[in-house]
Amino acid sequence: MKTNLLAVLTVSLFLTSCSRSDDEIEETTQETPFFNLKVGNEWVYKTYDRQDFTSELKFNGKIDTLKIVEEVSLNNKKYAKVRHSYKDNPNQNQNYEYWRLNNKGHLVSLSSYHFNQGTSSDNLEIVKHTGKDFDYSYTDLTFSNYGNITYKLYPDTSISINNQAYTVSPYNGHFIPNAQNPHLISKVVENNYKEGLGLVKSVCHSVAGTYNFEEHLISYSLK
């Protein structure tokens, strides 16, 4: 997720569901109704994966519990400190990231590494979702040896997760392979957010190959 990378297949590159933050954006502390960043909020996700596009997605044992544990400040910016707790990896059972809203109303994230280094410039943050901003788009050149992935907001749609229907706002990234890699195929990275609730479903892909996984919201508690 600037994008997180997972070592997958031969190229060890992975398309994940985040994009680089806007450059030169002023700090804001105002919370918009689209995103709820109150201390104590908690979301629980299960990860389902498969090795191709036709097999059934299966739970791989990973459960990620996200909780906003406190509000913190860095360089005159206020962040919600988000704790990730994992049940599948006893050697790394938790880590942190830092969320805030920029002046465009976009939800952005700063890694714990940069926060602990005391650096919080806008180009170190990643855009997790643009709220209701259909004008913003971003082309990620991280995978330029293979192609480009462009993120933008798409119209609301309905999805079903665990027999629960949600109306979501997809902030998706479309990967288009370049001419030097005609064997690769186009893929879509998904960030499906419900207004006032948060992420409901994400979809990620390997750059080369067909491995893909999804994160599904299974429970939540909001303040």
C-alpha cells in the first residue's frame, strides 16, 4: 500500500489498493461526514485468496482488526493513530498507520516508519479514498516497467458481503500493461467504501500471474 508491496510470483510485485497522496496539500483537521475517524472505532476484516480468476475465493486464515486508538499530532497535522492487530502471524501481531483528511476531503495515510522519523510531507502520504471527489485521479508509476495503474473515484454501486448489502463508492485503480509486456492482462484494484462506515471490500492483484485476494469487512463498531 507509494503502495505496499507483497512478494508475489516471479516479479515480486503486487497491485494494492492505495495510491500516492496529493502533492502540496495543506493540512486540515475538519472531519467530513464521509469518513468517521473517531477514537474507538474498530473494523474487522478477513482475507480470501485464490491462485487464478475462476477458482472460489477461500479464507486464508488472516484476520486484521483495525482500531483507532488515539489522536496524535505531527508537524501541525492531526492524525488518527490506527492499530492493525493480526491473528495469523504471532511474530508480527500488530502495527500502526496514521490517517487524516487533507483539505480536499481525501482520506490519506502515513506509515509508522515516516511518523516515527518525524516526517509527514504530503508526498509521503497515500490516498486511501477521495470521498466524493470525482475530479481527482492519480497515475502510479511504481510498476512502470510493466505498465501504469490509474486511480479515480467511480459512481456508487451495490455489493454484498457475507449476505449483507452495501451501497459503496469505489475508488479503483486500473492497471494497463505497456507494449513491452503483451503477455500481461489489465486488472482492477478495488477500494469499496461506504459513506460513514469505511472500507467494506478491497481487491488486490499480482502484477504478473493470476494470484489475487480480497479483504471483506466482517464486523465493526463505530463511535
